[in-house]
Amino acid sequence: MRFNKIIYIRYIPLTAKVYKDFYMDEVEKAGIDIEYWDVSALFFKHSYDQEDSSFLTNTIKFDTYDEVEEAIVKVQPLADKLFVSIMTFEGRVLKLYKMFTKYNCILAVFGRNMLPLPAQNSKSIYCSIRNISFEKVKRFLNTRSIIRGKENGRIKLYDIMFLGGTEGWKGIGIINENDVSKAEVIKVNSDDYDNFLMLKGSKRIIDHDYILFLDEYLPLHPDTLLFGIKNVSEKQYYPELNKYFDRVEEQFGMPVIIAAHPKAVRYKNEDFFNGRKVFFEQTSQLTEHSYFVLAHDTTSINYAISFNKRLHFITSKNIYNEINMVHRNSANFADFLGCNLQWFDKNNPINLIEELPVENYQKYRNKFQTSCETENKLSKDVFIDFLKQYLAR
């Protein structure tokens, strides 16, 4: 066995999705011990009602860096322990990574679920300057420190990278291709591509034709509070969106249904979509049997691409003004995939593409979803096989 313990470390409490996406159950069943190190108290003063599913596995919560260091010392020898970081590599984690470097911990990271990113524009630069704060300046300085530390060898980078698609590494943080070349690279898939492999061919959930909207819980997403991100107003967003859905339904003669974001807890008790059907945790199945798919910039477009479904991207003046990055991501998706972008707050016909842009979709798969080696394999099997292998001595 190459490793006898996997230590996952993250600055957000354990969620059921992270437990699933990082194969914690499978690792334990393979006879490998795991621990989840919750260091959120070191980074954030409030939880903002984040899910805490720490009961799912052996979780240790830390209140100080001294406690983390004591825990590292306690799990020695470290040669057969793998630390899997579920954090972005940037200035915020500087102190933690100094500690990893001090003890030469074996570090791994998953670089997957990357998306095509738009170029920076003058509006976003202006917004960044306008929104400067002490915390942002501190983070910038820490980021500069972690870059210098990485370059001069004082900050340890990743020994092992599990990468989904040729561009997966770009989602890890402030690393470059040279950093990737120094790591042991294991090819995996994006989470959504794995779900596609597991769920394709599923029975229909709805027995009639429909159009699917991939919800992002835009006005109410808890991460906007946690990270201090500006958002749109729910009082404007949902009424405008529902009026657009009315026009979509009239033009195509079929209902719009909602694939709810996993964190959209208020949808379970409140009606935000004027009586339209809302489904949780069934996005893949709903996408497979949909007529076409509506979206902003959610990662769930991966399902539409995997199932070869036409995509139609939507934005609004409100989104453009308040959360411009969402607007630019949506426009960039449309351009990359050969689809159309529409302003849903304008009273125009829905200009859905007529034919699927096959070459664009395949290019996306290669860059962001999978590889020739793994397109028919599940990442969890690749991961477990890697952990169980023996190194030649």
C-alpha cells in the first residue's frame, strides 16, 4: 500500500458533496484510514449557515495553527501519509503551506472542473480598485509572498496532481505549467463527467418534453456572504427570470423545469419560480432527457456537453451591473461552445442555435472534462488504484 492514511484539509466544513467528490467512502472501504481536517476557524469568523456534515467521517476541527502543527507531528512518520488539499493555492494559505514545507508533507491536489475563462476587462479592473479593503490588500501581499516562496523553494508545492482535462491544472491556484511538470500527474475526469458516466441511460424523471434551467441560486448563494462577494437582488432577479421563462414556454410549447443548486435550501419551502417544478440532485438525469438547456455560467453545463444537448446562455442588465463576472463567464461559454447568449430581461424571441456545434463540444471535453485514457473510467477507481499501488524500492 503506497499510503495508509489520507488527510483531507479544507477551510470550509465537510459537506456531503465533498465527502462524495473526494471518494472518502471508497478510500475507507479500500482499507485506508482518512481524516478530514477542518481549518475553517483559522480563516473565517462566521460560518454563514454552511452545511457541516462532519459526522460522515473522522473529522478534526482546528482553532489555531499550533493545533495543526501538533497534529502533523502526531501522525508521523509522514512518508506513508498523503495530504489532499481542498483549497485554492493563493495568499490565504501562506502560513499553512509554510507548515507543510517545514515537515515536508506529501501534498496532493485535484485540478479539475476547470472552465474556459474570459479575459480581464476594464470594468472588472475598475470594480477591483473600487472595492479595495484591508483584507484584500493583506491577501494580495500574502499572494506575492507565496509566489516568491514557491519560486525560491521556501514554500512546498504539490507532489501529486490529479488533473481532469488538459486545462484542469489552471483551477488549482497560482501555479504554472512548470509547477505541473515537476509533479506526479495522474489523469482523472471532472466531477460532472464522472456523474455522466455513472448515470447515462437513466430512466426519465419527467414523462413529457421540457426545457431545463440550470439554477445557480444566484441572489442567495451562501458563498457570497462567506467570501464577501457582491450579488444581484432576489426581488429583481426572479421576477425577470420567470417572465423570460413564460416567453420560452410560449415559443417552444413545453415547460421550463428547474435543476436546483444543491445549496438552494429556500427553494424547499418557498416558491421562487411561479409554480414550476424544482428538482434537487438530479441534474444529470434531467439534462439527458431535456429538449435543450438554459444556463448562466454554472459548471453543470458539463452535463449538457456530455449528453450533446444544445445550450442557451442567458444574462441580464442586473447581472451585468452587479456581478459582471457571471455575465462575462456566460458570454465566454457561449463563444467557446458556439452557442448564443441572450439578455433575458429584454423582450426578444429566443434565438436558440439550430444545430449542435460538435467540434466545439469535443474541444471542451478534451480541455476541461476528460482524456483518452480516462473517458471510459471513473476517477474514483483511478484514485483508489493509485493509493493502493506499491512503489518500486
